Amino acid sequence: MFEIIPSIWIMNGKCVRLEKGDFSTEQVISDNPLEIAQEFENCGIERVHLVDLDGARRGSPKNYHILHTISAYTSLSVDFTGGVGTDGDIIKVFEHGAKTITAATVAANSPEKFAQWLISYGREKINMAADTDPRDHLIKIRGWQKKTDIHLFDQISYFYDRGLKYLKCSDITREGVMEGPNFELYGEIVERFPNLHVVASGGVRNVEDFKRLKDLGLRGVVFGKAYYAGKITAEELKTFIASCKAPL
């Protein structure tokens, strides 16, 4: 089933948005992340992507209280990302209610450690994020603040051979600007790695983008700006979710 996954980005305890991963473009969406999560829950959403931007920048999770609150006061499954770098971080994130963890920096800087996480915690619980600029296809980490010399497809291939099941891939040039997803990039990933569950992120403009990504064979999409800007409505989310659950 194709899954639509709202992103809730947290900075200084507030729900924010950034353009193209640039922290200087911070825009506060809400002072109450729980209310945002409950909005999505009321639309029939089952999972949210909770991004700890403070944690991503400093290299260790910070907004545990928000993770706990959303996990405790909604039925949402929370996928957490942002600064997770040690086994202690993983344990604490799971203790605060996350169902899955998505990691990027560790996968790039310590591939052996990330490969071991896939074994220790299970590939159903550990997802990899591969965030890239399509102009060079190099991976960016630390909340997109640092560019590596690792090519996107080399990164995916390495962990695909080691049991990776879930990949979130973001074209960072499309994040927060509603210019349309990078369909060509995501289609190539699906074609090269047919057993990988690929979730796209960045650029979503409308529900038609959901449909096109689904038709490409992706397993899901992370979105945010289009909803917060009113380009996708709650009713549209409800209708699309119902269509995904309808029997063929």
C-alpha cells in the first residue's frame, strides 16, 4: 500500500518549515506540534515523520518531550529522525515512543555501525535517509549542512546488499518549495533496487503528485509544505487515503 507521511519539523520546540534545508529560512507553522499531529490523525494519517532539527544540527536528539507527547496523545506511528548517532540514542528514542528511526549521518559516516543496527534492531525499525543534490548526486548530512563525497547510488547499493528495506530519499533542492518531486530520480532508484521500499521526499505540490509517485512504484511520500500552505486540504488527504485502502 502507498503511504502518505506528513513531516513535522521541530526547532526550539515549535513546528517549523525550511526551504531547501536552509536554516535561515525558518518559518514557524505552530507553537503546538501536538495540535499539528492531531490534525493529521483526524485526516486518517497513520504515520508521521518527526524531524528534530535541533538534534540534527548538534549531533544528538533534543526534542524527546515532543516525541513523547505525540506518541502518548495520538495513535500515530512516529518515525523519528535528527541526531541519532549511538545505541543509547536509539534506545532512548524508542523509549519515548518512536516506532521507527530514520538515520542519514551515521549511515554515511559509520556504515559498519548502521549495518549492525539493521541486524540488532531489525530492518523494519531502522530506515535510511539519503538526502542529495541531484546536480552531483552527493549525499548531504547533519541536517543537510555538510556535503559528503559519497554518491547516492553507491550509498544505496552498499546497504541494499546488507539488507536495507526502507529508504527515504530527498532531493534537497525541492524541499519546501513546491516545485514538484524529482520523479526521474525516484523512478531510477525503484528501477535499480526493485526490492527496496522507497519513500520520496521534497517538492510535493498537490495530490496529483501523490498519484504519480504511486504509479512509479514508490511505497510512500513525505510531504509538508503543500499542506501547511493550503495547497492540499484535509478533505483531499482523507479521499486519497481512502482510495489507497480500497480493494482492487
